[in-house]
Amino acid sequence: MVVLTAAAPRVDLAARGAARLVRDDAWLVQHLETLWARHFADVRRANPIDVAFGRPWKTRLGLITLGEETRASYIRVNALLRLAGAPEFIGTLTLAHELVHYAHGFGSTLRRRYRHPHQGGIVDRELVARGFGNLIEPYRAWLDGCWFVFYDEHVRLFA
């Protein structure tokens, strides 16, 4: 079960350009469901998942945590990925990355399969095995060549 929440920071759409926002939390929920059905159908949903856009972090595109009391998984995706200037495949691979962590027992109630979440490049190997290999290099190229400029130009929209 995926839960929609209102976790994303407030954006003054009227003053700052509503046309720039092309993705919302409902898009994330639908995208997660699509990715799960196509690429993660073999992974048991052991606990509820709450997915939403989070803050506009400078050095993080996504995260997954497990609520201690709720035992729900919380996936947050960088708020800047809501914007038209962020390629959709960046959001796709970020969400897939967090689902790999879920499948490996990080941020979920599933048994941990590894000692560390990025041990020995396991996330990239799993992404390749699940059909995302063609996105890894473009993802890295966009992050290396565009991310910090994109961040600097757009972070003020979420102030």
C-alpha cells in the first residue's frame, strides 16, 4: 500500500511560476506503482510505503527510512525533481534506487540482505538487473554536469 502525504515544502506558485512544476506527490505515487509492477513485482510489500517529495536537498536526491513506531517506509524525493527542468528519468532512477534499498531490507521491514546499503556497488548491479542499466550513465552525466547549477538556479523557489 502506498500512502500519499503532503510532505513537500510549500511553494508560492503564483509568485514563482506554477508552469515550472510538472510533477506532484500523486505523480510519485503512480510512478512508484508503475515501477513496482514492471521492475519489482518479485519483492514482497512487507509494510506500507509513504512516498512524497521532500526538501530541496543539495547533495541528496532521495532517501528511504523506516518509521520506528509506524513501521511504514518513508521515501522522500528531492523537491527540485518536481520541476520541468529536471529530466523525468532522474526522478525515475532516484525512485528505483530507493526501491532497491527497500528490497534489500533498508528502510523496510524485509530482512537485510547486506551489511551496508551500498556495499560493493550492489545498488547499481541491482538496477542493471532490474532493467535500469541504460539510465545509469545519463543519470550520472546529468548530475555531474547539471545538478549544482540547476540547484543554485531553482532552490529559491522552495524558500
